[in-house]
Amino acid sequence: MSKPYDQLFKSLAEGDPRGLLHLFGTLPLDAPAEIEVIDRELTLPALSVDHVCRIRTPEREWLAHYEAQTHYRSDVPERLLWYATALGMKFRLPVETTLILLAERYAPAALPPAGHVELADLEVFLRYRVMRLWELDPQVVTATGRRHLLPWVTLMAASEETLRSVAAQIADSGDDTLATQFVILGGLRYDREELANMLGRVTTMLLTPEIIEDSSFYQMVLEKGIEKGVEKGIEKGIEQGVEQGRLEEAGRLLHLILTTRFPGLETLLDPGAFTEAARLESLIAEIVAAPNREAVRAAIERFQA
């Protein structure tokens, strides 16, 4: 998982471990069990899993291991195998691994049913579950009443009415962390500006270049850049498509922040100054951290000087 979504998954998972186990079909909410979130860092070799819990019930004890993927890659089954092997050997417990696919557009139609490595006398085999979030009924979240699960609805088979209902619940809660998670996670599938508008405010405080590169608009421009390239010109077409998409997305984010948090200051913007994506992203970061309107105005003036 790319770093922004890796951190987001960890935040959501640790915010409500019991709810997460229910969400991904590992343990019913009312099942008697002791849940312990354990250290993700593994050694020999050094590995870092997305999320793992030790579960003790009256019947048994095991590890529930989750790996979330934004962009599926061919080495995923083998990596799952090594993660599960390291966890099993470290804790001497059975391991149940679940691969969570976040975005349909980045996932293959068919996946290997297991991870398998055979090296002479060494053979390692792992069966794992695959969960495609876009196939899940959002009622698995909405029926629980657990607030920390609400951002997941953005990636499920949710109607617009359900999505707006969830946004209203998050907005009413006043929880900025949940609001940010709602917009960033939902950006894998929807336009982030539309999601922010559902909340009625801008809370996307994690506007990093990595997140911009995972946005639907950025990916669309990238694909167009690839399509325009032919033979020797394909590399140039990709490069131009990427840079233009990054620049335009940053411009839209900047305008959204200003109109929502500092209305009126968007009139100071000169689109002609938007020539470098990296500089524009730096301005966004400065404005997000600005303590007041005067500081924002000064930042815009310095940028356009």
C-alpha cells in the first residue's frame, strides 16, 4: 500500500480494532474475545505488516493479519506469505491472512488463490482471503453504529444517499480525523471536492504529493498522457500527462481550501502563476498550516511575487 493510505489504514484499524475484525469477517461484534493490537514490526528479515491482532476466545487463539492494497502488484501473494510466516514463527500462533483490495480500477479480475514458494527442500504455502471493498454492502458498517468504521463506506457499494448520510454523521460528530479519512479514502473512488462538499467543510489536512498522485483526476490525466504517446514520444507523453495532472489537481485543491476556509481570498489567485506543481503544493501546505487570514494572504502574495 502506498504510504498515505498505509498510514490511513493503520489509523482506522487502531481506532477500532474490534470493529475492524467485524468489518472484514474475522470475528462477530458480540463474540467473547480479548483483542490485542500487537507490534507491526517484524525482524529477520525486517518486515512491517499493515495490521495484526492477537485474538483469544474460549475456543482458540490466533493472529488476524490484514494487508490493504491500493494498487495490486504481482508480488503480493509472495509478500503475504512471508508476512504470515514471520508472524507465525514469532508468536507461535495460527495466522489468518486477509488481502483487502481498496480500489476496483487497480485490481485484476482474477487473483492467485494462495501464495506459494518452493526452494528445493523449502516449500511455503499460504491460503488467504481476498476482500474487494467495492463489493461489500455498506450496511455492514452502518448497522453497527460504530463511528470509526464510517470512512470505509466510501469504498463500498454505497448509493449516493448512503454516502451523504455517512458524511452527515461524520460532520455532526465534529471529528476532524474521521472527516479527513472520509475525504482521503474516498478519493480513491470519488472526486475529493465533492466529498468535502458533502461534509460542508475542508478537512483534507494531509495534502501530500503522494495523495495527489493517487487521486482519480491525476490518474485520468496520466492515462490520457499515456494514450497520446506513440513510439519514441510515449515517454514524453507520460511525463507531460503526469505533470499537468498534478498541477491541475493541486490548483483545484487550493481553490477548494480557500473558498471553504478563507472565503474571498480565492480572488487573489492568479492562474498564470500556476506553472510548477511542486511550488503550488508547497503553497497548499503553507495555507493549511496558516493560523489566520492575514498569514494566508501573505503566503499567496509571496507565491505570486
